[in-house]
Amino acid sequence: MLVPVRCFTCGKLIANIYNEYLTQLKQGEEPNKVMDSLKITRYCCRRMFVSSVETIYQVIPYYEALRKRRAEIQSEME
């Protein structure tokens, strides 16, 4: 996951907290309580955690399609 190093609005360092945030979420805790316990109080910083998306899962299908197409082209050339 490519989480931003700093909050876009206030500049607070947030990348060092993100793994702990995910760990606590996987344990079943509520996001707002996790952010409170990690002292993420500003709404701009909270936005960074809530709105982050794992982009790698969006990119993988395109990479697989590209690899498949290259294999098709190579087989046609032979």
C-alpha cells in the first residue's frame, strides 16, 4: 500500500502510524476509536486514513491483461 508520508493539508507525519491503524482494524476495532487511540485528531489526517485505497489491486488486472496479450502476439509471430 502506498500511503502518503504526510497529510496533504496540515503536513503531519502519518505514514508511521498506518500499519498500526490497519492492525487494529483487522482485530475488529472501530476506525474512529483506533484513530482516537493513535492520537489522529484532525479531520484532515483522518481523511487520509479513511480515504486511502489499495491501488495495487486496481492495477493488477491491467498488468495481467497486458501479459496475456503479449503472449498472444508472440504466439502469432511464431
